[in-house]
Amino acid sequence: NLNRPPALEAIPAAALFDELCAMRQTRLDEKALRLEIDARADLQLRADRFLLRQALLNLLDNAIDFSPVHGLIQLGCRQVGDRIEIRLRDHGAGVPAYAQARLFERFYSTPRPDSGQRGTGLGLNLVEQVARLHGGDIALRNHPDGGADAVLGLPV
């Protein structure tokens, strides 16, 4: 429910990332994708567990959809000053230039490379709303070495 204040709790980042991996293991296996997790064991996120998990699952689902078979997805977390940055990077084709400005727009979606089908256009909009509810932000851009790079920033 995005109409209520987030129920903040301390969440170990590494444990949450392991949970996300377990929840999407079948999809990862279907494309022979490797999910590389990089999070210090002591790093805690202060967030609403349900909302943050949903936001990160949306980002992970996109990374899976846009990754080539046998590809790599990197999920990491680090503290930068007074914020925590959660970074999820795929090694797919990246975001087309025409779509960059509209990525977080509700109902906007780009075709999936495998099927040509479009998503609902709700996933990234939800991610943006969850970030804002937590006093954070989300950026999604192309990585200089290829693929898409999503960075979800949250206050410590």
C-alpha cells in the first residue's frame, strides 16, 4: 500500500539480496544467468521490507528480461556518505535513447528482446514511488561498458 507511511525496519542487505535471488532462481536458471551479489555482511538498509523487496524484484525482473542468455547480473550495495546505494546492472543492450526520459512514466514500457512483448509499464513507476516514500531516488542509465545500470539511493 503506497498510501501509508513506510514501516521502517533494519534489513541486512546481504540477506535481502539472497532472498531476491532465491525468489527468482528459476527465471535466472531458464536463461542460464549468473547473479553476482556484492554486499557487506554488516550493511543494514532502513526500509519497509515489503515495499523495498517489491521494488528490487521489479528491477531484477527487468534485468533478467533484458539480459542475454548466459549473461551476468550484478547486484550490490554500498554506503556513500549519508546514503546507501543499491546498484543492479545487467549486461544486455541497454536502454534505447528514445526511452530514457520516459522510463519511470506509468504504463510506459519497451519491448522485451526475447519476445518483443511489452511489460505493464508499472514496475519502474512503482520503484520510483517506493524510493520517494523512503526519501530516496532511483536512476536508470546505460553503463559505459554496456547494459543498464539502476541505482536506488536510500537515506542511511
